[in-house]
Amino acid sequence: MTFATSVRRTLAAGLLATGVAAALGAPMANAASVADRVTLQSLLGGFGVTENFEAFSIAPGEATSAGCAVLSSTSICSTQGPGLVQPGLEISAPGGLQWDGQGYFGAPSRELLANDTALTIDFASPVTAAGFDLRAFVGYAATASIEIYASDDTTQIGSIPTIVLADDGIPVFAGWQDAAGIGRIVVSQPQYGWSPIIDNLEYSAAATATPEPASAALLGVGIALAAWRRRRPLRAG
């Protein structure tokens, strides 16, 4: 078999596989949960953008309504702000948000929750990976869940249905990755009238386009053809 014939067959096989995957609706990106923060930072290539909810002024051992249902870098909540969270990040709940001070029912530092069963984290630009600490109030064990949505904020791309939050208040890490981009994450628990508590939200910068398999195959074939042309002998005369 000549090199040119091999290249043509590789190209045809790649295009056929891509066509079959598209016809079957197979995902082009690898979406999966992230086990721990070390794994998350490995995916991010180091420390990502981090929101630790420390910008809101609240005394240790106390909690207060944030005074807003939507929190962004431009929000004024309970006369505080702007700059309460990172630019490009929006956190919301229909029933409003609550800020806890360090030591409040076991809080290791300042943290945020919703005065509602669910809290929504929305990224202005899709991210490729994100993770955060979740915990329950000391004495109030809960089972949390998260739902992850694509960059359109509508298409669900994954979930973690059972995250056990013990009544000792110790945080539990939860995270997700998707090279195609994450636009929104919803954190919830059905047991109480408030959401799981979140802290130390870490995520990637804006997602960049990832070549689809067909594009990658064509690029590889192009490189191979160029190499073959350099190696083939010149015709005489």
C-alpha cells in the first residue's frame, strides 16, 4: 500500500466515524465529575479563578440576609458592594441570599447560601471546569445535589444526585468538567428551606473552542501529506 493510499483511507475512516457520531448524537466533549480540588487544579493547570466570599463584611458568628436575590460584581447588597464577587460570576436565588460569618454553625470562614432550596451559579463566559466546597450547618445533616448546564444555560450536561453533607459541618468538595463549556450550575437540597452552603468556588477562565474530531483528523492528514510531499523524489526532466 502506498503512503498516499494510506492517507486517503485514514481520511475516509475519520470522516465516516465523525458522521456516525453526529448521526447518533454522540457528545464531542468529555463531561465528568471532578473528585477533589487537587484534580480540579490539575485540569486548570494551576490555581483557577477563586471566589471565597470574603468581600462581604460580617462579624464572626453572625449571619445576615445579603439583601439581594442576584449577586454579581456590580451588585449593592445590604449597602455593601460593588465588588462582592468576581467579575463574570452571578449567584442567585428567588428567595434571596444569606451571608454567614466565620464560626456561624461551624462555618470555617465567610460563606454563602440561599434562603431557598436551590442556589444558582451562572458564568458570564462558559468555563471548562469548576468546583466548590459544600457543607451543612452543624446539627443539620443534609443530602445535596448539583445539576450542570451547557453554555446555553438550558441544556443539562450532567448531575451529581447524592452529596452527603454530615451534621458536623465539615465541607465536602464537588466539581465538574466539560471541555465544551459549563454555563450554569444549580446546587440544591430538599430537606430544609435553605440551600447547601457554598464556599471556595474555583473555576477556569473562559472556555476556548476545542477542535471537533473531523477538524483534528483533517489537520493530521494535512500534516502527513505535507511530510509525504517533502519525502517523495522529484520527477526527472
